[in-house]
Amino acid sequence: MIEVIDLKRNFKSGDTTVHAVNGISFSVPDGQFASIVGQSGSGKSTLLTLLGALDKPTSGSIVVDGQDVTKMHDHKLIGYRGRKIGFVFQNYNLVPNLTALENVMLPMEFAHMPRARRKARAAELLEQVGLSADQQDRKPGKLSGGQQQRVAIARALANKPKLILADEPTGNLDSKTGKMIFDLLHDLAKTENTTIITVTHDLSISGKTDVTFTLHDGALVKT
Ligand SMILES: Nc1ncnc2c1ncn2[C@@H]1O[C@H](COP(=O)(O)OP(=O)(O)OP(=O)(O)O)[C@@H](O)[C@H]1O
Ligand SMILES: [Mg+2]
């Protein structure tokens, strides 16, 4: 269970303050698939970054399984993110000079898993998201956008996170590939009981998630 309580994030530039996230409260139970929608600049990415503990709020709390993440010390946060959260981005963010397989192995290396097990699990995950053995040995530049996003999803799953955070994961894909990636995320949420929170512009995606949060000027629109 993730509980967000009166979360605020201000950005100061000169004399003006941008209230990017302006007092947001909501909760997402384990295994739910939630989407965040809203106009450009409404605070979606800022909120997701806070949820991933990649940034600290100005005020408010994010409580994950009873623990207030906003109060955790930086050195604990690195481990927390690595073990509990998988990130998926619009631009895939794969390491270009590593193969697909090596990209998926990377987070398990940080988690000190033995090499043989890392390799076996990476291959299994890539197969699960639909990449052939030949594709697994290619570098990201030799894969299509949809294939790269599959690799990114496999990488996000590597350490069996409780939470996957995705910012416009289908933003660079055609609608058919985007739907396939969405279905993949959806299946994962159900079979692994992983909580997924995704930012999307695509209403055909947000319409199919368990819950949709709509942002406007940093606040939740009441629905
Ligand atoms: N690091 C920053 N410094 C200053 N202002 C910022 C920073 N990050 C975001 N903002 C501002 O906060 C507001 C929310 O930005 P955010 O990126 O969260 O919007 P978004 O909903 O993700 O937009 P988009 O759909 O275009 O990705 C915007 O006004 C933006 O200019
Ligand atoms: Mg954004």
C-alpha cells in the first residue's frame, strides 16, 4: 500500500515559486494499476519522481508499507530504490554499449546476485517479455523502440520490485506497440501482484487501469 499525504513540491526560480505538486493525497493498494493523467506542466513527472524517492518533497509524506520514505536517509534510499522500485521511462534509458541481456543483469549486479543466477534470470525475464535469444544478445541500437521498452520492463522487474513507476512508457511507440506494452504491464501487475503507477497521455490506456488520477496545476481533480 502506498499512501500519499498532502504532498507538496515547490520550485523556486528568482522571485517566483512554482507549486509543481500542490497538496496531493491518495492511496494505491498493493497490486493495483494506477494511471496519472493531466496537461503538460500539471506536475505528473514531478509527482512520479517524488514517489520514486528520486527527489524530496517540500512537505508531506509518502508512506510505503508503513514506512515514511520522505524521512529515510539518503544512504538507505539507494538500497530502498534498488530493491523495491522498478523504473520505466519514455526514452527507455538503456545502457547503449551493453546487450539487452547485460542491461537486465545490471540491477541484479547492484543487488549482489551471483553472476550465473543473474544471467539465467535476465534471460528468463527477456523471454517473458517476448525477446528471442538472438535479440537478447543485441545492443539497444539494434532493437526497435517496442523491443527496447520490453528490455526496460524486464530490467525494471529484475529485482522483483513491489512498485513499478513508469513515465509515458508508450510515449515513443506507435499505438499498436503501445497497447502491447500496456498489456504486458497489466499482466505483470496481476500475476506478480506488483503495484504499477504510470503517467500517460493516452486515454485508451488510462481508461483501462484500476484507477486514474487527474492532475491540474499540481492538484488532483475531483472525479
Ligand atoms: N527542476 C525543476 N525546476 C523548476 N521547475 C520545475 C522543475 N521540474 C518541474 N518544474 C515545473 O513544475 C511544473 C510541473 O512539471 P512536470 O514536469 O511535473 O509536468 P508534467 O505534467 O510531467 O508535464 P509533461 O506532460 O510535459 O511531461 C512545470 O511548471 C515545470 O516547469
Ligand atoms: Mg512529464
